[in-house]
Amino acid sequence: MSKHHLMGIIDLVALQFGAENMGWALCSVSECVQRQYHFINEIKTWTEAQRYCRENYTDLATVDNMNNMNELKKSVNDRSVQFVWIGLQKTGRDKWQWCSGEPALYLNWATGQPEGTDDCGMMTNGQFHDMVCSYNRPFICNNDELVLIKENLTWSEALSYCRQNHVDLVSVHSEEIQRRVMNVVKRASTVAVWLGLHNYCNMNMWLWVSGEIVCYHNWAPGNGTTQENCSLENRKGAVQSGGDQRWISLPESHKLNFICSRN
């Protein structure tokens, strides 16, 4: 297939889903998604802070890299506050992880930290300290760009819901976004959750509704790589909410939870 022919097909699908102004591209470079942080100037224990964040935002703050750290520091808008809870917790001897379930790949411990006796993490001036979880401190919540909707809708209904209430059904075009999807879908009430993944059946091509061809992928065996049977119904992409949380192809009339993107 020529590139010109391929772009013609993409244009048709773009018109169908209203994505003609969204910057279509052939396999973009994986991007680093910026987290959104909210400083809560209320005094709570680590567990109380986590509960507050999960009820009102996403979770206690997770920090992936130095860019996130800079945003985290900027979120603390009260200069009198020195220590704030973040979502870092001890899970074993010298082992730490984020309360979202993500591995702690980026750790910016202060000199002499962690001391080894305390089980919860806090931040001061961009550096981490371990602390007794029952201490009362202000805290920082994540407000991630992904939101799980626990309503059972068809794929088209889910697409409409996301576009009316948020931005779009989620597109998973990097391993980093896949990790965040995996954290979100653990709370789903259906065995699979809709993604913004659409099969253009005549050409056996998968596209994201955000306007990208599927370059990064995480298909379960037997899904997504062979010719789809669209004789009865169009096929859409979902992610399993259990197991290893891989992508699967399903008829679009199935009613599932779904994930919207907020930006």
C-alpha cells in the first residue's frame, strides 16, 4: 500500500470520528505525560491523606522523574509548609513503591534517608524522607489525566460520553500511558474496559480516535494481529481489567466500563 493511499484511508476515518483537526501522524515518538498535582493544606495522617486523595482526586502524589518533581515542588503554594505527604510507602525491607502500585523507579532521598525505621514517605524541598505514618502533615494529590467511568456502555456510547464530559476515549500510544491505564483499570467492575481503539475493517487497520496509528501495542495473544471478522459487527479495542491487562478485540455492542482522557 502506498503512503498516499494510506493517508487517504486515514482521512476517511478522521472524518468519521471528527478528528480531522487533531494532527494525524504516522507513528509518533512516545511521549512523557505530565502529571497534575494538587496541594491540600489540611493536616492528616498518611492513611487519611491517601483516602482523601482517592475520594477527591486520583491518589497521593506519584513522582516519575525530575520534571514531575519540579511540578510537585511548585504545587506547594504555602511557603510555611516544610513537609508534605506523598504516595511513597515501604513494602518490605529497603523496598519502596508508590501507593498507586507503580514501582518507585525515581527516588530522590535526602542525605541519610531513608533511615529504615519508618514506613511512609514525605517530601521537603524536593527531597524524600521516611516518616512515621501516623504523623499529621499536609499532602499532595495526583489528578491524573485518565478517569475510569464505571458505567456499562457500548463503545460508541462511551466515545460520546468522553467527548461530552472530558476530552476523548483514551489513546495508549506509549508504555508510560499503558502503565497508567493498568493502574486505573484495576478498579473496573467489568472484565474489560473500552479504549479509544477502532478497527478499520476493510484494511484490517487499527487506529486511535485521537488520530494515531497503533505503533506501541500490548495485544493479548490472538488479538489485534490477524484479520478481524467484521461481517456481523465492527470491532473495537478494550483492555483486560485483570490478569496482565492486555488489549483485546471485541464487538462494539458489548457494554463495558471505559477510560476517558482529561487532556
